[in-house]
Amino acid sequence: MFTSARKTSARTVLAAVALTVAASGAVPLTSASTASALHPMVAHARNYLGTYQGQCKVFVQKIYAETHANTLGTGYYQAYINAGYHQVSKANVVPGDIIQETNAAHDRGIHTAIVTGDPDGTGIRVIDSNFVAPNKVGEHTYNPTTHAQANGGTAYYWHKG
């Protein structure tokens, strides 16, 4: 009984430390899957896997609103800036960052996703809606840069903080 209680207590302490570290924006020295599981937006978005949530940007806005005190807004650039995001390179994205693909007119090459894993070669692990199937939430790996270019757009990588 004593050993079981100690293990439970240790798990509770480790979970609290992991959540504190994740909330501070620091990424612990663990695997990408563990780090991504700790980011509040990623963990919350995974609750919707396999469900139908509509368009990709609306899904990301929903997840942001459900995990933050404010809303993300609707713009393609200024909304991210207003929410405290700044652009980073594809090589520097981390779980919880947002990818926004668009062209100058915002009429094609448009897609929005939440990063769930560190870049692996040319691909990035993401969770989004309306990519794996119409209006359906899925988690997959893809290359946002080439995907955006193939659709006449550019991929922007946004990091909060």
C-alpha cells in the first residue's frame, strides 16, 4: 500500500510539473509526442479527432477560444499578431504553433492547422479539420510549404509568445 501511494503521489507531482512547464512555454527534454501532449491546444484538439467540425480555420479558432481567455479573431495575419503570435520559420515550429496557408487575395491555397509535433524532414505533424476528409478532424503529417505552393499560396508559421 505504501509503495502504491508513493507512486500515485509521484505521478501527481510529475503531472503538475509537466503542466507548469508546458504552460510556461518551455518544452521539456522529452519526445515530441510527450511535448505535444502537454500543450493545452494540442491536448484539447485531440478530443475532437474523428468528429466533424467544419472548416479548418473555424476549428482552430474554436480550439483557441476553448483554451485561452480571449478569441483568435478572423484575420489572416493581424488576428495572430493581436493574439500575441509572431512568425517563425518552419524549422522552428513547436507543438501548439499554428500554420496558416493563404495567398494574397485569401481566395485559394487556404488552410489552417495546429502543430502537434516537431518538424521531421520536410513534414510537420498537425491536427486540423477539412484535410483528411471533408469537415473531419484528423492528425497527420504533411509539408505545408509545398501544399500551399501547389495551391497558389504561402505557408506562414505562427508561434505564441
